[in-house]
Amino acid sequence: MIYLNHHLNIASRSRHPSPLKKIIQFMAMDDMVSLAGGLPHPSLFPLHTSTITASSPCTKHQIKLDLSAGKAENPFASFLQYGSGAGNAQLRQWCRDFTQHIHRPLCESFDILLHPGNTNAWSKVVNLLCERGEYILCEEFTYPSAQACWIPLGNYAAPVAMDAQGIRDDSLESTLAGWELNHPGIQRPHVLYLVSVGSNPTGVTMGVERRRKIYEICVRYDIIIVEDDPYFFLQFPEYELNPKTINDTSTSNEQFLASLAPSFLQIDYQGRVIRLESFSKTLAPGLRLGYFIAHPFFIQRLLLATEVETQDPSGLSQAVVLSLLQTWGMDGYLTWLRNLRHEYQARRDWMIRAFQHEFTLVPGSQHPDLDVADSTLVAVLDAVPIFSFVPPTGGMFIWAQFHLHANPTFQRLRNDQSLEDPEKCFADYFWEMLVEERVLLTPGSYYHPWQGEDKVTTQARGAKPAVTNFRFSFSMTTREEMKRGIARLAKVVRASWEL
Amino acid sequence: MIYLNHHLNIASRSRHPSPLKKIIQFMAMDDMVSLAGGLPHPSLFPLHTSTITASSPCTKHQIKLDLSAGKAENPFASFLQYGSGAGNAQLRQWCRDFTQHIHRPLCESFDILLHPGNTNAWSKVVNLLCERGEYILCEEFTYPSAQACWIPLGNYAAPVAMDAQGIRDDSLESTLAGWELNHPGIQRPHVLYLVSVGSNPTGVTMGVERRRKIYEICVRYDIIIVEDDPYFFLQFPEYELNPKTINDTSTSNEQFLASLAPSFLQIDYQGRVIRLESFSKTLAPGLRLGYFIAHPFFIQRLLLATEVETQDPSGLSQAVVLSLLQTWGMDGYLTWLRNLRHEYQARRDWMIRAFQHEFTLVPGSQHPDLDVADSTLVAVLDAVPIFSFVPPTGGMFIWAQFHLHANPTFQRLRNDQSLEDPEKCFADYFWEMLVEERVLLTPGSYYHPWQGEDKVTTQARGAKPAVTNFRFSFSMTTREEMKRGIARLAKVVRASWEL
């Protein structure tokens, strides 16, 4: 194990175990009469049994979960009581076994800690590692809620350029190598925040080769990698522009697992990866349940923070998830996940087909002037390239880059010397046109890393000129709605581009 | 409304609403096709219906809650989806109506925000108001987990002396009036943290007259009062040393409510009270559910923090509590609470009867040399006063002050000039004797407010000499266990006091 202590911020280094911990050991002594604990009496809880109807992973039949059944005397009551902070031991063990099976972490020394969702998990990590004024390495386009957590704490983003494989190793290397020169007096970042599968918003997934390169740079510059990975199991095959094969949904769980891009845990030989796992996208967000996988050094400090900041996640959520996972078994859960990713894959395909219905989609190589990755598709209307995107192989989002060179309104805005950021002006105007036509996209500006007041315009951010981004989500709408929405988009494009 | 902005710390002042909020309004427009939201599809949640058997507040029969039943189309599914951050609107409204009915807040302008338990609520308040280096006003003996949250953040306690009514107004006044003199260069505290009913650990409850005095001082010195009140409904009648009347359990809900010490909300005409409500002691801790009641100014900022730090509490917990409260109705819930406090009152009485079985209990007035409050009872053995306590009228704890003058071991320790803190030495030694005899109490030192490294000994803290405290909890043990535990205590006392 490498030395990790210097990564903790002052608050985390100041945390000490509660003296109550010491007392708990004594409570377990034979014949002890404990007048020390301050728990409410479980006989006075008004909830007694709970049954849930749940999906079966394999069949259309529903199954019944009885939360009051189990080896222990009414385990439901124990989920209604205060927990230890780390979460139910059986559920933690399940998550540990699952982690071992799925991720095969290279570091044998890892621990599990339950948390109430990745939003809270990331907040705890920021409060574990980051000090006011520090920069956090992140993707060129990053998840806004993650940023909204760190900005008020006085942290800034150090964005790393991306391509179809996620952040680029050359950009990470040059950012770090040139740090002292470009940021005199400011500490070099030591935390990298990544949504490395089906990234929100870009939809891209980082393959194993890129991961190895990124990891080695993190070793050299002593960076902690925080892998926020809610979409890990929503990875799907590449989109086929002209499908020759009927989609094969009959793969086995083994084939499914083999098809997934690996986690950084598989590469991490030093314990410098903190992984945030969530049940929000695989079971349900309202559970507010997930877990940390990390080196025991980090888990121990995260537990100390958990004890005074949140305590255990909801006992009901823990009880339901444990019962569901135990009933399904690991293989059943994998079958559930395998089917689930097909559902989201189908939605991705609906969305891109809807694009194809209104635009002509051509490979990026046909438009070398656009400077886009090979795997990019370009949506063309009347021979004019309108937007391009990397067809996602994971997650819920398509990240479209609109190419504005040929747009008359943008040309006017760019020639207006009084405008500081014509790209942003165009994006606002275009978004309002879309709203008038009743189709709603998320503006790309929401995902711009916050680098401070002086770096908000397209030029100051060093961003590509004459483009602007919008995020399409394919998770929630029906196929018909997608078709209708994209037809409206095409109508607005025709009007704006004067086609 | 008074100006409250200056109470926020830098982080809270830097929080801005998420741009996603703006988009949500547009989603609701007629005929809008939204490709903006990033939610998982509810048809892909594996949980469908849930039924819970619950207590009836009035009878021994159990009732059945169906979480999937309701006016809306399967409301259970909506609890499984992401929430707004503020919590379910119906549950918030229920809490609002309940607050109006129970507390009749003097400030008509108050809002409700759900939170995942008072541990998290207090952590959010510290991160809302306090800056590193600031002092927080608190009770002379304060809740350790509350402190464990603020100590690593660089905050210190400014303890206020207590009597049988909680913190003393003269002590609060003198602490604040003399602040600049005693703490040159350090900002005067602007936050008061209180467990003002059935305080943990002291068990005391603050009456209305004391509350008015405290509140007026807080107005004069511009202090925000944070009322952490999980035991509010566990208030019970005074303990009768020689009961003449059979305990009357036939009171009405109206009589019950009239018997409760009021919240600071009933006195607060300026919006300077932040109240932390919890279902942990009234329903079950594993729900991890409670709510803030505060001025909209504070609620709005707490909501911004909630969105990026925790999101909604568990949807399952919200669904269960809403269903239970709606089924019981407000009157049913009050009946439940009224019965619940009788249960804890009975446990308090068992504990004090167990004291009476081993010691002679006499009013504090019979031992003027002990300098204890009038309502104090003194436990005497062979004419030697051993410990004294204020019989609690709320909560789960008895806070015993052991009087060490007559103890031979303590006398030896006190005469040992090499010892810095003979009281603490005695407490450690006595606690270990108790453990050997298999009875476990919580050492009073756990509840000492942290004032810095230089104020840890009894003398440096300015604490009363020749006494030491232990906390007895009466919530979890049976009557027989209490008897056995107190008999063991008496045995250790005889040995240690050489009686």
C-alpha cells in the first residue's frame, strides 16, 4: 500500500472515532446489564411486517419479498433500529462478494461502506479530500450536481479534454506537467472526478487501454481517482448505422460481463481509486442507496464522517434491497441488469433512428472539416452538417455538437463585435426556438466546468469556436415522443439554418 | 422579518439554484416533448407494490398499509423515482399542518424541508451557519455526536451552565456580555445548539419562562437558536417519590398537548429558530426521516445544500410514514404519541424505583452542602449521599452526579499532587469497577463540550470539584435488568465508599 494520508483534508484528519465505539464492545460481554445505550425500544416501533411484490429477473411473473422473514428473529425490526453507520453487515457482504465477482479488484485490500446515493457519496468524498481553493480534475463536460457541490466549498474545475473514449491522456498529462507554470502558487490537483461509463452528459465510455494510460499518469502525479459509475451496467453494443444482424439478446451473464468496460478497480494496484456504486439506475433512485468501494484507509475515514453526517442509509431501503438481492441471487441480479441494458439500448436506438428519419447520418470521416472523432456520426440536412455525436455505448444520453459555421444567425452574431460570446448567444436563441416548437433539450452550458469568473465565455474557456452542445436524454420518452421531438428539432433547424 | 443573511457562512452564501430548476418549469408546458430530463424509466423499477402491517394507535389490532393505493396512479412508483430535494409534497404538507396544530409558530412565515434524520439535519445547519474557528453555544453537557460533527470543522463549544430547567439565562447573558473580554479577537457566537426537551444526557426539559428569557437574550445578541428536539413528545409528568395517585393514563390528546413544554417556535417572533424534528424516537430510527421547520430564508438555503449533498430522504421511508400518518390521522398519531410517552414514563419510574430499592432517595434540600437544585433527588447509602439527579420529565436518560467527598479512593487521588484531574481518574476507576461487576453506564466525560486542548481537566473546564457524572439510559432494559443493574451499582458503591 502507498501512503495516502496526505490526500486527506484538515477536517478528515481531525476526525476521531466516537468514544461510544469503545462502549459497544463492553455491551456484548456476558451477563452485562447495559444502562449505557440510548436506543428507543424496538417493541415500541409501530411497523411490524412488510411484503413487497417485485419483478422476477427471468420471467414475467412477480415474486413476493417478505422483509420479516429470515434467519434472525424478525430481521425487519433490526432494520428499523439505529444502525452502525456502515450499513447492514449482510448487505455489505453481498456488495463485497458482488464487487469481487464483477470487478475483481487488483488491490485485495478493499472495503465496502453503504451510502445514501452517489450525490451524497461524492459530497462525502469532496469533504474527505478537498480543501478550499483547490482544483479538481474533471471531464471537459462534467455533471452539474457534482460541481454544484464543490463550487460553494471554494473549489475550481481543472477540465481535461475529451474524445470518444472520455478524457484524453495527453490532455491530462499536459495539464499536470504544466500546472506550476500555468497556475503559479496554486497546489496541483490531487483528485480526478470521472463518470467513466456512459458519462453524463457526453455518453462516452472509457475503454481499458485509455484507463491504463490515465491510471499511470495518476500514479506519476499522485492523483486519487473518484469513479462515479451509476451507468456501469447500462453498457451496450455499438450502434449499427445499417444493422445487418438482428440484435442478439440471448447472451449469457458471462458474455454480458465480458462485454463491459472494466472499472478502474481492475487496474488500481495502489489503492488510489474510490468507486461510487449506486442502485439508483439499476433498481430505483428513491431507494437512496449505494456503496463506496475503496481502500480501507479511505473507508475508515468515510465511516467517521458518515457517523456524524448521515448515519446509515434508510433501513427500509437496506431491507428491501437485501431481500431482493438475496432472493434473486447474484446470477438473477445479473440477468436483471442484462435485460435492463437491452431496454436502454433499445431507447438509444429509437433516438438515433428518429435522427435518421429527419436527417441523413453519415460517418464523421466524410466531414474532415468538422474535426470530429472517427466514431462520430454527423446529422446532415440538405448537405449541410448540422450536428454530430458519438453514438453512446452506455448510459442515457446523447451529446450533440451543433456546427454553426453555416448558420446565418450565428454568422451575424459572430460579426457583431459587441458580443463577447456569440456561441452562447446562439445557444440561448436556438434553445428558445426549440421551446417555442415544444421540444426541450438541456443546454450544453450546464455542463461547463467552473474555472472562475474570468473563464466563462467560449473563447476564455479555450473551447472550440463555432460549435455549441445540447444533451438529448433517451431514458424517459416513448418512441413516438422521440419521433415527434426530433421532427420538431428538424423543423427548427430548417428555419434557423434557412434550408 | 429581521435580516438573517449575515448568519450564513461563505459556502452557504455561494450556493445558487441549479439551472436544471429553470428547465423543470418548461417540462410542464402543454404538449412539450422533453428530451431534457435524465431520470431512469419507472417501468424498469423492479418493485411494484408494498404492504406493511402497522400498529393501530388505539387498539391492539394491527392495521394494513398499502403503499400502492392512493388517488394518483400507483403512488409507490413516484416514491421510487428521484424527488425534488424538498421531499414529497403531501408529506411536507402533513408536517406543516401538524406543526401548525402542535407548535402554533408565532412567525407565520415558516417552511418545511424533509431531511434524513437529525444527525444529518444538524450537520447541514453547521454547514449553513458556521465558519472554521467559530464557537457554538451549547449546553454545559452536550450531545457527543453533535460535537463530533463540528469539532473536525474547526469549531469550538461555548458551554452555558445548566440547572434543572436547562441552560441558565444568567450564564448565557454573562458568556455573551463578557465575550470580547474573555475571547479577544474571536467572533462572538451566533448559534445556540440545544436539546431543550429531555436533553441528552441531562434529561432536563426547559419550561416556558426559561425559554422566554433565553429567547430575549438571543434577540439582543442576534443568536440563531437550533432546537434539536427528538424527545418533544416523550414528555411526562413529574416523578412522585411517594405516589399517592395511581397514574392517570386516561388523559385526552388535548390534555396531552397542553402538558408539553412549548417549542421555541411559540416564542420566536423574528424567525431565528431552526427546529429539527425527527421520527426516530416517535416511529423508528431506521426510517432516517425528519424535517426542518424554519424561516423560508433558511429553508431555501438548506434546500440548495440538500440538492447537492443528500437529495430527498429515502422514498420508501417517505411512503411508509405518509401512509401511516394519513391512515392514523393527526388525532391517531397524537394518541400513539400519548401512549408512547406513558411507556417511557413507566421505564423512568422503573429505574428510579430500582434506585429506591438500593438507596434511600431524599430531596436535595436535605443536603444543602451538595449545592444541588431543589427538584434534585439524592441517593443516600448509610447516611452518605452517593449521587444526585433531577428526575427527568422527558426523554430517555437520567444524569447522575456522583458526590465524591466521602469516597476514600477519591480522597487519596485528590491528595496525589502528581494527578492533574483526580475527578477524571476516579471516574475511570469507578467505571472499570462497574464493568467488572457487569453493569455499564456512559461516562459523563463523553458529554463535556470541547473547548480546546487547554480545557480538558475538571479544573481547567471550571467544573464543580469532587463530583463526576454518569448517564443512565432507561429506554432499552427490562424492569428486571434495571433492578439487577442497580443492585450491582450499589454493591460497587459499598465497596468503593467502604460502607
